[in-house]
Amino acid sequence: MAQQHPDSTVPAVQTAGTAPTGGSLADYLRAQATEFLRALRQHRESGSGGNAAADSVDAARALRRSVRRVSGSLHTFRPLLDPEWSEGLRPELAWVSGTLSMEHACAARLERLLLALHRLSGAAVLPAQAGGPAPQERGTLTVGAAKAGALLDRQLTLARTRAHSSALQALGSSRFHAVADQVAVLASEVPLTAADADLRPLARAAEERLGDAVAALPLVTAGHPYNAEALIHGLSPDPAPHPQDAPWHQVRLLLRLHRYALEVLHGGDGVSDPVDVRLLTAGQALDRHRDASEAAAAASAAARTARIAPATAYALGVLHADQRHEVEAARFAFQQSWQRQALRTP
């Protein structure tokens, strides 16, 4: 019997009816491997044409989506798979996912920070241009805010360019080709060691890990809109990630693994199936938490740039504080959603 935490909203793994077995896992992994190969072909064919950039972005997103699901399933259901094969493939899939996500992360971070600068300055924001963030109306910003925006633009655009180059280099490397070859084999042959094993105990274990991680979060503190404790280290010279963020990032990861496990149990493909509203709402709050946390770190890093003007540093400090408040707002939204849904969970 799965441990039920009082504040758990994860839908309990079904225990009645026909038990999903290793065959269900094999079907799911084959479907995700096929999606990976389809997205890879789309990415390779997106080098020309008027929609080349958009097609490339869509293909990279599909690649990341399939890679995450294969990797997550290998983690959750690893006792049913050949250990040498699964433990060798998982870190390579993590490398692919991380490499392909960097460019998108840099672009999204820049857009988030520029929009926040305009919001904090009371300036109107121009619509986003194709393939880029919303441009700044520099004439309507203070000098410090305008220079802060320009500095962030330079730093994150450079980071995005480097990430794009790294992704292209990775996709052409022998290392990636080796991963693609393994995924291609997976599309037809899944190395199961226990094809008739019941998947539900392993899925329940993933559910329990999520419940335990949520139970360890400071949800009582997060139940207040403004958590002053979260700003204690806001002016610390330590460039390391904020000490309070790590357990929330872990919950986000475990929530994702739980969702993938449910897809395996219920025969979902992760693309066309309806998403459980409870998991979707919680996941969206944790995504906002991650985005605001990383944006705050980027503002803090920019503020440590040598020889910037005091007004620029001040604007970046305000921006950092704003994003840390966004972090707290996301925690509050997660807490409200989680506790509210707990009341509806039998």
C-alpha cells in the first residue's frame, strides 16, 4: 500500500484490474524512441525554407520531450531492464537533453528579464519579434534600467549563441550518433529482464518519493505570500544557487518522473493524451519557480560585472529582488494548488 501523505495530490496508482506489465513499458519506450527518430529527421531537414528556424525549434523541443521520457522511464523502471544497458544510456540521454535545452533556456531567461525590467519601470512592452524576445523601448526606461537591459542582452545573447553552437556540435558528434543508434535499436527491441513483472509497485515507489519530497518542503512558510526568510541570502556574494531552491527543483523532477510513470501505466504517448489537471497545475507552478530562480541568478551574475555604473547595479538589484519575489509567488501557488487538491483526494 502506497504511503499517503496528508498533502499529497498525486493520483494514486491503480491497484485493481489488469496489471500493466513489462510489455506496457516496452510499448511506451518504443513509442518514445520512434518519436525521437521522427524529431531527429525533422531537425535534419529543417535547414532550409522560410520556416527553418521554427521547424528547428519544434524539432529540438520534440527531441527533448522524448529523451526526457525515455530517461525517466529507465530510472523509474530500471529493475525490469538490463542494468548495464540502462545505466549506460541514461547519462547519455541526460547529456542530450541538457545540451539541447540550453539555447531555449537562455532565450527564455532574457525575455523574462527584459519584460520584468519594463514592468518594474512602468514602461510599455513591444510585442515579441519572431525568434526573439520582446524588444526594449529604451527611451521609456531609466538610464540604469536601460543599461541593465543592454548588459543582460549582451550576456544572455552571447550565452545563447554559444549554446546554439554547442548543440549543433553535439548533434554532429560521434557521441550523439552513438546515442541515436541506441535509441534506434530501442524503437524495435527493448532489453527487458522481466517482461511479465507488474509495473505498479515501481510506479508507486515513484509516487512515494514525490510525496516524501513534498512533505519535506516548508509548505507552511510557502503558505504566506511573502517569505522574508527567502531573501536572507539575497545580497550574499556567494554566486552559488540559492540554498532554498534545491528541494523545490527536486520536487519538480520527481513530479515529472511520476507523470511519466502514469503515462507508462495508462498507455499514454506523452503527446496526445490529456494531462491530469492536478499534475499540470503543480508542474506549471514549479516551472515558474525554476524560471524565476534562474532569472534571479542571471541578474545577480550581471550585477557582479566589473566597472558597471551604480545606477545599472541598482536596477539589476531591483530586478534580482523582483525575481526572488516571483520565486515566492510560485511557491505560494504550488502550495495553494497542492493543499486544495489534497482536500479532493480520497
